Amino acid sequence: MPPTQKFPTYRLHTLKTHNGPVNAICFSSSPGTYLLTGSSDRSVHLCRALPPSSTTVPATTPITTTPIQKYAKHGYSVLDLAVTADNARFASVGGDKQVFLWDVETGTTVRRWSGHDARVEAVEFGGEADSIVASGSADTTLKLWDTRSLTSKPIQTLSEARDTISSLSIHMPTASIISGSYDGRIRSYDLRMGMVNVDVMGHEVTSVSCSDDGNAVLASCLDGWIRMVDRADGSVLKGFGGGGSYAAAAAAAAAAATAGQAEGGSATAATRDGTLRYVNSSLRIRSAFAKGDSVVFSGGETDESENDVNVESHVFAWDVLTGDVIARVSAGKGVKAVSCVTWNEKGGCWAGGCSDGEFSLLIFLYLGKLCLHKEVLFDGVHFLTFDATK
């Protein structure tokens, strides 16, 4: 099946509302009508996922430059976002060392929790009715906050990490909190049993995402590999990116370590035959499952040695079963990194946030390739198409 049919590659909407790199992006909860974005310009923006008054597929991609709502209480870069299931509140974190809880409609902060000693890089909702907020910080702690309590102190602090906690994923059916850290480890906390399982990746972990069934964790690392890890035994089920076979790369790394040699670097931006490869060697890049856990996709960065103004980063998508690349989507000329991506299962679309390395950024929404003779509507649950020529 052609990649354009297996993974959305048609750019439907471009948002240029921020004045700095976009570090976090998420759809509103089902059906995902809106997008929340967090930026280094210290603000969070709320925008419609679809362009305003969009009923047909345009000849050029619509661009939105003004958000519906702007949330501007942060004093430092916004690094992560999470939204509740009822879309009434969202949480944001960043360089403020605080956790902000917002009321979406009024645009005000309901709570601000101070307790971290360094920037906060990750946030997630969990618990009954999203009553618990989890935050991960560069102070190496994971803290849990009760939204129903008036206390300003965390209800629990988990201090097992030895470096920055870069990413969190909460899987409620298994009562688990999963954290990724720059100490090269994935930690899975079983809240019912009061236990923690640790899986060693060997490289800084920049993103973790749990599969819908809770059996696997997707982990992005700074060696240029995205690993799908079996939660039962910690084995790597599949490796994505990096170039070549993950098993062969792992064996070579083990042999080099045994011989006392330095491990090989991450994949380069292109092979000698010009084939594009996934690169993640220095930045926090988010990855995610898509299409019912059948696809893995991730933002990427350009090779540090490439200073060409025409350089462009890509979003890569892989088939979970085969590990094959099924799509490479360019972010555009001059865009040096796509740092965050998010998937909307109901709408069958995705969005990514990126930076041109200077002052501005794009957020883009992709849908499967549509015939230009068809109209596209959003019924609040799915993107619908019908032939407008009949």
C-alpha cells in the first residue's frame, strides 16, 4: 500500500501564531477539534485544528496567524502540555519550575504548584476524573499533585531518576506512570503494587509513550533510535530510525563496548546514495504511536554539520510490524527540527511543531491525501469527504 494511503501526508493547515520555537503540542480530547501549543515565547495558544470556514481542499495550505485564545502567565519557555478528558482544564510546565493548571474557558490559572528546584519538562493527567497531575523535572524528581486538594505540596515525590525526567506517559488501565530520563532509563511505576521497574536504554531518553494496550513503551533516545520496549521483560521488540538493522546496531555497540571503544554516533541525515535517514542526536524530540498502535511516527532534526539555509527536517513514520519507513514528510526549507508531534485517532490526522532555529515556527496539520474535486468536512468526530462534482 502506498505510504500516502497508510499515513497522512497532505498538509491541511499551517499555524504561525507563536514568536518562538514550539516545544509542545496536543489535540484537545476527543474529538480533537482544537490544538494547544506551547512555545519558547512563554505562551500557550489555542487554535482550531481545521482552518476557519474550511469546506473544500484549497489549492494552497491555509495559514492561521492569530490564536483563538492565548494563555500568557509563564515567565519562561513552555516545555510540555496536557489536557483533561473533558477539555475544561489543561496543565503546562516549563522553565518556571512550576506546574500551571488552567481553566480553558476563562484563560486563568486555577492552581500553580511550586515544589520543583529546576525546569519542569513533562506533565500528564491521571487518576479518577483527571484529578492527579504528574510532573517530571530537571531536578530529577517526579511529583504527583492533587487537583482536588487545597494544599500546595505534592502528594508524592518519586526520586529514583539520576538525571532530568524528560517525558511522562500515564496508562490508567494498568495504573502505571512511565517516565523517561536523560540517565538513559525508562521507569514504570505500578501505583497499585507500589513497585518500579527499570529498563536501561543506554542513551538519553527524550520521549516515552505507552501503547493503548499497555504492553509496550515507545522510547526515543539520543543515539538516533526509537525503541519499542516490551513492558513485561524489558526486551526491545523493534527499533525504528538509526539506519539499518537495530539488532545489528545493538550487536556492534555491544562489541565496541567490550573492546573499550567509543560507541558509534547517531544516524546521519543522508546516506551516500542520498536516502534520507531519521536523525535525533542532540534535541528533545517527541515520538508517538498512531493508527491504533500500527504506526510509529516522530519528529526529527537536521544533521549538525549541515548549515545550508535550504536544509529541511522531516517527520518519519514506520510500520510497527515490519519496521519499514512508510512516510517521510518534509517540514519545509530552513526548518531545522520538528520537536513535537501528536496524533488524533478520531480524526485520523496528526500535527507537528517545529522551529526554524531563529524566531518563528510552524505548526502543521496533516490529513490523508484527498482528491481536489472532493470536499472535506469535520463532523466533530471524523473528517468526511464527498464528491463535490456530483
